[in-house]
Amino acid sequence: MNRYFKCGLIISSVTMAALALTSCSSSKNAEDGTKNAAGKIISQPFKDLNLIKTDIPPTLAQITDPYATPEVIDCDWINYQLSELDKALGPDPIMKAREDKKTLSEQSSDLAVEATNDAINSAATGIIPARGIVRKLTGADKRDKKLNKAYEMGKIRRGYLNGLAEAKKCHGQ
């Protein structure tokens, strides 16, 4: 058997296991998480070759100083900025954790799905030999670093704005 056939077989097996796990799961979020992860995992080798490029969301691209104090600080502006950052970054995990009341079964299901997704991702990234070198040569590594920096700046900005919102008692308005 050649290497690519083996890798394809592994990915297929792990994907089927993930789908089986998801169908047993009682959590709707776990099922959605597996479907979203499957799409990301399948596209990963193409991202490694820089054939699929992820653009930096405009909200994140405009952040140069995450601690910049706004000229006008009112709750409407802060809440708008936070909602724009949530669209770009996804929900704030700290705020979500405060609101989220998952059962033990749902938490277990989420952990199982996360472990399965990690296993699938590991198999998918193993398809390309010398992946690190390929990513550097194609520019995918540099592109990902720039994207990750933008996301990090967005998370810092969101934390800063949450602090402003907390100080001004804006949450819940």
C-alpha cells in the first residue's frame, strides 16, 4: 500500500468514528462542532499548500493598538464594538461560560467530539510530508502567523472593551 492510500484510509476511518460518536451524542452543539471541524480538517492540506487562503476579517485588520482609548466612551459604542468582535472571533468564551449551563452528559459529549476532531486533524496534517518546510515555501506559514496575530489582537481588544463595559456597567444594556 502506498502512503497516500494509507493516509486516506486512516482519515476515512477516523471520520466515520467521529460521525458515529456524534450520532450517539445528545448535544446538538457537538454535532455542529464535528461538521465544522470536518470541513476545516479536509481543507487543511490545501491551506498548507497555500491554495486556500483565509483573509483577516476587516474588524480585526483595523486593530493597531488593542488598548487604544476611544474618544467617546458610551455603552452603545462599547456594545457595538463587542458585537463586531464577536462576529469576527466567535462568542467570548468567558461570557459564554457564565451563561452556559451544560449537563455532565453534554460536557462529556463535547470532550469526546473535541478528542475525535484532534485525532482527525492529526491524521489530515500528516498527509503532506515535510509539512513545515512546505508551509514555509508556499507562504502558508507566514500567512497563518499574520492571521493568528490579528486574532490575538482582537481577543486583547475584546478583553479591554469588556473591562470598559464592566467599569461603565454596560453589560446587559
